[in-house]
Amino acid sequence: MKHLIIVRGGGELASGVIHALYRTGFRVLVLEQEKPTATRRRVAFSEAVYRGEATVERVTCYRAKNVEDAKKRLKEGQLVILVDPEAKCVREFKPQVLVDAIVSHENKGTKRDMAEHTIALGPGFCAGRDVDAVVETGRGHNLGRLIYEGFSYKDPDIKNSTVGVEHNLEHLLFAPENGRLEMLRSISLMVKRGESVAHLHTEDGKTIELKATIDGVLRGALHTGMTVRKGQKIGDIHPTMGQEECFTISDKARCIAGSVLEAVMVWDSKRPKRRFFHRG
């Protein structure tokens, strides 16, 4: 399909990228897994997989039932999400640009030949080999820097978990065992250290109480009823964030989104006849 950008992943950082690309006039198709695990669900387009549609800062994404439905919706100008974790539909859509925004710190099958121009967020990719460009996602001086040769910084934090600049995992909630999650508090509510925020019903019939590790606002949490594995992130408490900020794209996501947009524009400016923008 002409003039199309495919984004793999619909989590927090990916949604910042998707929002920017769609708002600036690009046709965007999002690919997600069957049960997305983004905790910052109020600012993640992946929520459309569960709800049929999801709105982030006045932009609404709609779930397509299949490839044909996705094509129809894209032609109508909609922002579309499709369940396709292995990106099998890429061959049929033939996008001009593909962005891997899964941010799992490893390559989940993205290859440089999947589109005319390929971009990836964070560690796990070699620019110039796996993809054309890599965007630095680690906080600090180089956040958002475009890398055209080599790798990004290998952030030891767990999936964008840093609060501020220093490494700090205290604000995260992890599943101590495999089990079924029952959230007791909703996203944007204030919690106190030691307060129960969730129950984990384990496979052997136990119920484990999960408590807030710090005072703050619950800015992210998985869906109640989700089956989680030991060590999986299930919630996120921020000590200084305002409650209203749970519903807006973060500074980090906007920075990375701007870099992806820059990468697309730089690539397009070097193309003969600039066919990507001139649609006539």
C-alpha cells in the first residue's frame, strides 16, 4: 500500500511515535500481539486490541478484524491496529517505512528488507545491518539520538522503567510468581507505601498481596484477569507525577517520536522525485 508506515508495537513509547506520525499526515498501521502487556494503558494505542478502539490525546485508533478490514480503514484515513505479532502482513502491505517500536531489548524478527526504510527503538538492533536507523531510548544526553551505524546504549533498566536519570526500580511492581492478576486500584489513583494495590492468584491456589513500594500515583497497571509470569512488570508508581499526566504522552515518548519523524523526513528528502509526500 502506498504512503504507508507500519509500526510494530503499540505500547507507551510506540504510541508517542504513532501519534506524531499520524498527526503529521502519514498513513499508519500498528501491529500488536493478541494480549498486549503495556502498563501505561491510558496512553497506549494497544488498548484498542481489548476495547476495539483507543484514544490518546484526541487521536483514536481502531482495531481491524483482518487484513482486508485494515486496508479499508486505512483508505478511509483511520489509524488502524491489527493483531499480527510476527508481522506476516508486511509482505502484503509493502510499506515504505517500518518502525520497530516493541522495545523488548531484542529483535523480534524485524529485517532491513521489510520496507524501503526501517527504524528501530532502543537496544537489540544494529543500525546498518538489522535496520537503517536506531533511535536511542536510554535517558540522558543521547536520548532520541539517531544512530546510523552500530548499536544504541544497552540500558540495564527494565523496559523503560527509569524515573528521572538514575537507575531506580523501586517504583515498579513485579509478579513474584506465575498467576492471575487482580488489580485493586485504578490508574491515576494516589497510593501510599504499604497499601495493597493488587492480588496475585497463583497456580497453586495461593493469593499474594502486592503492596505499593513508594508513595505516588499509579500511572500504569495491567488488566485485571491477565495471566502473568514470574518477574513480569504489572504496575508502575510515580512519586512526583500529577494525576492528569497519566493521560498524556510523556516527555520521553515525545522526544523519541520527534527523532523517528526526523529519520523519516531525512530519508524521504534523499529519495528521487520524493514520491512519499507527492501523492499525485
